[in-house]
Amino acid sequence: MKFFKHTTLVFCAVLFCNCINAQKSLVDVHFDYKSADTFFTQPYIDIDEWRDTPVRHRYVHGGFKDNDTRFSFYFPPKERYEGRFYQYITPFPDSETLSQSDTGEHNAIGFSVTNGVYFIETNGGGKTDFTRIQREPDPTIGAYRANAAAAAFSRIVAKALYGGERPYGYAYGGSGGAYRTIGAIESTTGVWDGVVPYVVGSPMAIPNMFSVRMHAMRILKDKFPQIIDAVEPGGSGDMYAGLNDEEKAALEEVTKMGFPPKSWYGYKDMGIHGFLVLYQGVVAADRTYFTEDFWNKEGYLGANSPESLRKARLQKQSKIKALINIDQGVAQGLTEPLSETDRGSADNAWKSLGGSGEGMPVAFQLEDGIPDVDFLGGDLILLSGEAKGASLQITKVEGDKVVLGPNAAGILVKIKSGDAVQVDNSNFLAVQTYHRHQAPSRDYYVWDQFRDENGNPIYPQRPMQLGPLFTQSAAGCLPSGKINGKMIVLCSLLDREALPWQGDWYRSKVKSFLGDATDDNFRLWYTENALHGDVANQLDDVTHAVSYKGVLQQALLDLSAWVEKGIAPAATTNYRIEDGQVVIPATADERKGIQPVVRATANGSKRADIFAGETVTFKTTVDIPKGTGQLVLAEWYFDGSKTYTHTVDLSMAKTTDDGEHIEFTATHTFSDPGVYFPAVRVASQRNGDKGTPYTRIRNLDRVRVVVNKRTEKNFLNR
């Protein structure tokens, strides 16, 4: 169908009965449904039942007969309903039942129903392949139209159940879901009244934010411990100390592109993240870069390869000895099945795109061992057999085994034992500096490091920019800032995937569109010490990072109050951009937003040097932005266990009358020599509710304690 950018989606239905008794099944109700979007004309309901888990709600499931769109609606009891819905938009179209596995703080159904809101999730119209840069017959269907159709039909059902006026509606989504959420509010009117996109990227994020990170990971792999130590509390502060010229250049490049230096603490586990499912699309879209230009033409790193690049290159020929299936791969520790909690999440949804088909091999054993190189990814090129000439993506090599990434099942079924292959990471090395050859317009200021004094690129440029193609495939449009509703954007300052400056980039687009009306319709909140993911188990070290899920939940509540009651939310976080880094003020009054600011000391400093057996006094101050809540939790982690073992008795804390400035102390005796990083973690809650798992706004701070071995000599000298 022809699609108009700012189309008002009009939906209506006539019920064959004027009202529906709460006990009558909606499966039996006929809806005479009319839609301006002719792709969605025949909604149906096939499940209507009351459920008691996670809270009492009415579950309605259905879809559209004329396509693959499916939806789930979760309605609160009538006495709790407050006239609105929240709709979760996944990073990729997936399943309409994902939230049913959520628990605790992350339970979207429980959060919504508890607050009198009905909750919506869909399958986004059916699974879409975002691993390729290709246009679907109409990418707007998966981007937002399927979600819009479900939202509109939900209003018909809600009015039948509850009566009353048109329900207000709000959507939210993170990472790829942020693209889709932004695309939704920019491309429709009358569907959603406001949205909360979080951990947002820009149209130039893919593949560039991954490529620059991988380049740094390869070059700095042996230097990360000293880099991390420099930026930890009580460190030197000079993360470039002790690096050679190549290493300094790589660290400066990735930092100016926006990677948060403090986030390198997770270097051992962060991997290449979602680039795993994007790699083949990048190679396919710009094949001559990999096959001809990078390794041969002046201006590309491979044409005049430094020693580190030559040592990293792997081109090993062998033969396939055995095919390894998923059960064998899991048993051998080569791979792991996808967790249900990962599906649909901001951090790990990409993993659901990594399969190659049921029954297909997940790895191969080769006749020869693979040379030991720092392997981030590459290709398995078929040199003989039925699949000769094909290339498979591989994610890692271990001894004589290669582990497969996402690949076409049509190729995998042709591969047999004895086929000759070549393990080759040439393309994967080449992609690591691809961002240098993708210089966009000047509003993408992190690329200024690759321009000369006249603003011209210093490296040869590719004939097209790939980022906008990926973005349009996901969002259905390129983000313009032309929003049709109110918006609160959330970004994380330790984000390693959606680098934080991109929230500022999008804010600039909104300001260009709204001008003086920006503050009446838009907020950007940065969360300190938060990563990309929106599930608890993605926190690879709970003493470094906090969940932003409470911020997201409060943003939805504040957005509702903003739209429906005119109550303006907390101001946009005060920040500045400095060489690609987002820098925020040290105090809550200056910083704004809704997150508490935490500052801790050990014996009066960020670093305490003591002898074994001595006691350290820790002091903490917490400042909560005015009017955003009360402190409900404070806890300390001291050493070793990676759990918070000491809960602060807040009744003993020194607190101002408004409850927004809190001071407390703790002590701990360190018995064993070593270097420790004690951390204090706090949570505020808007209403001071200590019992609710929802809307807890978290933050933390760390200190360094160096415990020296006590000897008679150093004791006397001291």
C-alpha cells in the first residue's frame, strides 16, 4: 500500500452488543472493524481468560487474519483501570508473549496492572531479518504499523470492557526498539500520545559504533588492566600512560567516538555484541571494500599494514572432520541456548537472530588446530564439496573447532565431512576501521577527528553510508525529530553499544523541529553508572553498574501525568559534550533529571592505604533531585563476595527535613592484603515506598582500599 509519512491511522469498530459483560468471552464477540490501513482489516481474538500471575488480570490474545501480526493485551480489573495503556516495542519483531516470563522489578505486566494500566505486546507483524541490509516489501509494517494496528484495536476492546473515553496510549522500547519507537511517534498521529525510547542510537550507529570498539579491543587487548586502573577511583586518571603510539591512537579514536572509558571494565566479556548478526550484511553491501580496496589501496589501513594487523590476520586451510550439533556444542562449552529472558531485551534481543535453523550444525571440528590469534570473528570459506565457493560466518575458534554465527540453512545442509575449508578473518579485520570511511554530515560531531582543517575527510570515503540503510530498515524512516506527541528519552552513561552522545544528537533534531516548544514536549535523562541492557542479569559486575529499569518505569508514569494532567516531568539532564564524551555536573541541583547522586569516601578520600587488620570508615552523601523522591535503600559491598552484604539503617542517617540530602557512615575491617573497591548502592522512590519493586531509581559510587601486609618494619615506620 502507499504510505504517507505523517498518516493519521483511523480505526473504528461496531460491537454487535452495546456493552460486554466482564465475564462474557471476547472470542465470541463480532467486531465490525474498519481501518485506514488496509493491511490490517480483520482482527480476531482467540484467547480471553482471567489470570492470577503475576497479578490478577484479564488476558486477551489475538491477531489479524489477513497477515501474521499477533498481539497480547493484559487488562487490569475494572476497579483498578485508570484509562491508559503501555506498549512495549521489542528491538526486533519477535513474540507477543515475551513479557510473560518477566519477574520482579522487570515484570512489565505486573508494573502496568499495578498502576491501573493495560499492557500491550505484539510480534511486530512477524519475524523480520535485520541481519541483511535489504528492504522488506514494506519495512513500515514491522517498524510500527503492526504495533499501531494492535494499539488501535486494543482501544476498541478496552472501551468495550470499561466504557469511558478513548484510552491514552504510550509506547516504549530500547536499542533497536528505540529506533522503532521513534519511527512510530514520528510517522503516525493519533495512535500514541507519548513515547519513551531508551538507549537510543543514531542513523550512523551501525556498523560504526561497533567497528571502532572492535578496533580498540584488538589493539588494546593487553593494556586494558592498566587503562581500567587509571580511571577507577583512586587511580592516576591518565589512561594513556604506558601505551605506545598505536595504542594511544586507538584509545583516543574510540574515546572521541564516544565510548565511555569507565565501561572498559567489562572488556573480557563484552564481545562484539549485536554486530554478530550485522556483519554479513555489511560485507554484502560493500563487497569491494573487503575484496579489493582495504588490503590494496592507499588510505586504507590494510594497504600499509602495521605489524599488529599482520599478526592478527588468520588464513588457515584445513578439512572438516566432524559436524557439531547444538547439544554437542553446549556440552563442549562452545555455545549456549538462548535464554527466554534475553529475547526481546534491549541488550540481548539480537541473539534470537543468530540461529541457522533447527537441526543444523553450530560448529565444526577441523582436521588441524587453528593458530592462536585474538579472534573476534571471521569466515569459513568452502574450498571443495557441494557448497564450494560459499562462505560461513564464524564467531570463535577453539583448538581444532570453529563455532558458527548466523548462516543460511541452505548452505549448511550441503556441507559434509572431508570438505576443504579456509578459516579467514581478513574481512573481520577490515571492518574494524570501516567507520573512518563513513564520514557523515557535520552534525555527527564525533567524526570531526577524521576531518582536516577545512572539514574534509582525511580518509577515502565509500560510495554509500550503510548506517541509514540499517536504521530505515528497523524504524521505517530516518529519525528527524518531528515527533507527534510527548517524549522522554533515556540514555546510559556507561552504554557500550548505543554510545551516549547519540541521545544528544537526537535531541538536537527535536529542537530543530520544535524550537521554543521543545521543553513543552521533550526530555532527555542520562542515567549514571548504567549500561545498555534492561534486564538484571546483564550486569557483569554489580559493583560497577546499576539497572535503569526503575528510571524507565518512572518515566512512563511521569509521561502519563505530563500528557493527561499537564504535570511537567523533571528537567532534561544538564550535560555537555566534550570530545565525544557526555559530561554531567557533580551535584544533583546542577545535574537535574531524577537519579540520586551518590558520593562515597574511605577515610576521607577516594583511596585509603592501610595495613591488614585495620578498620576503614566509609562516609556517604546522597542528594536526590528536588521533588523526585525519597531514599528507600542504601547498601555496601566491601570485599570479595560481589554481593551487597551491609544494609544501611536509614533511620540512623542524617537527613534534611525535605529528605533530599542524606549522610551516613559505615566501617569495615580488612584482614587480608590486596586491592579492594568497596561500593555503596542506593535507591530512591518517588513516594518513599520501601515495599514496591518498581520505580526504584538506583545509583552507586566506588572507592579504593589498598591493604598492605603488616610487618614489624612497616608498622614501626608508620
